[in-house]
Amino acid sequence: MNYNINKGIGRTVEFKGLKAQYLFIFAGGLLGTLILVMILYMAGVNSYVCLFLGTGGASLIVWQTFSLNRKYGEHGLMKIAANKRHPRYIICRKPVHRYLKFTPKQNAV
């Protein structure tokens, strides 16, 4: 018997070159643009204005998402977010001799 092996197991999801979290940014941005255009159209805004905002917003999201994907790579945005949570420097308010002082450990019973 021959069994087909899925060679994509363990790989990240990719669509047209977009990988990982960029897919969610892409889909969420386009969905948000669609909802915004629908709300504006139902509110009575001119259809040409809705069309312009929809095309402009969608093209901006597509361009920005692909440029972020190209610039930062698959895990780049997560690395940037993690880097922002790290402190820039460590504040040390104890005197230096407190760190250099040797205290012997007590033997455990």
C-alpha cells in the first residue's frame, strides 16, 4: 500500500508570500475596511467616497502588510514586541560593596 505523506507538517502557514502573523493582519485589515465601507454606505455617504475609501484603504493594507513581511520576516514583529518589553537598563541602587560581600552558606540539617 502507498500512503501519501503530508510534507507541510510543522511549517508555518503561507499565502502568496505572507507568513505567520501577517496573514492575520492582512485579513483583519481587509475585513475592517469592508465593514467601514459598509457602515459609511448605509449611513448615506456618497458611493464614490465609499469606493475611494475602500480601494485606498485596501491597497494601503496590502502594501503595508507585504512591506512588513519583507522587512521583518516571519517572526520579526514578535521580536520587536518582545524587545519593547525589555528594560533599557537595570537600575542598581545598592552600594557596590554589598554585592561583593561574601556570606557563607549555612549547612542544611
